[in-house]
Amino acid sequence: MTNSELAVALFEACRERGIMLATAESCTGGMIVAALTDIAGSSAVVDRGFITYSNEAKMDMLGVRAATLDVHGAVSRETAIEMAAGALARSHAGLALAVTGIAGPGGGSREKPVGLVWFGVAVNGRPVTADRKLFADDGRDFIRRETVHHALELGLQALGESQAAGFLP
């Protein structure tokens, strides 16, 4: 499926369940919420999108703890979980998707290479989950588009719309 098709599928799944959605985006800079708001009538599903590119924004807007960023860094499982939990808590959404990663071309390291993205998924009444992907270093645009694709898939999985929900409870 294309990102547009996935966005429509997630939009429909949320609409059918009466669930609002929020995003907390770092490396995608709002591309996930943009894919959803490209759909006519998206206000029925999209509550808000937090663009938290800097660590300060992650702390101020989402409540990510300074200690989490100091110990684990912005691109980590722990930060993705706190971003998703913060987006859920600071919105009227029942589903929150968070992404934090290294889209490149620079900024990578041996431990955290370009293409590393952590995803957080928060659903009301469930523990927050995380997923890690290492995308090929095929350019910034590629990594960001693939991140959007995977985040939308995770949203569908969280709502039971996919059989590939292996990491979700």
C-alpha cells in the first residue's frame, strides 16, 4: 500500500471506532499528520500533531523527561514511549503515534546509524509499546517516507486491522 492508501485505511479504522488520533513527530516533521489531514473530513479523526524536533520541544510539549534524554538520547525506545504517552495524555485522542529517528544525511553514529527510527504507540487503556526499524540509508526523503509508512501500519495494527501486530499486546 502507498502512504496515502495507508492513511485512508487508518482514517477509516479510527472513524469506525470513534477514536481520535494524535501524532508526536520528530524526524518526520509532521509528515504523518499531513498524510492524514490530506484526507477530506480528517477533522473527524485527527485531534492534533505535535512536531517535537528539538529535545526542548519533546520535554515542553510531551513531557519527555530530561533524564530520559540524558541517559538514552532522543533516538531511543524510552523516548519514543514517553513521546507517545505524552501525546495521548495531552490530547483528546485514543491513539497516539510517535516517531524519533535519524533521517540523515548526517547525525548518525555507530550505535545509532542514519536510518534508525524508534516508534511509540499509545492506545487508551493499554501499555505503550515501541518498535525499532533500521531503514536503508537511501537518503533523507526515503527514510522519512518509510517512517511515515511504518507508523501508519503500526496505527492499523494497534486497532487490530493487521495480522502483523507481533509486538503489540
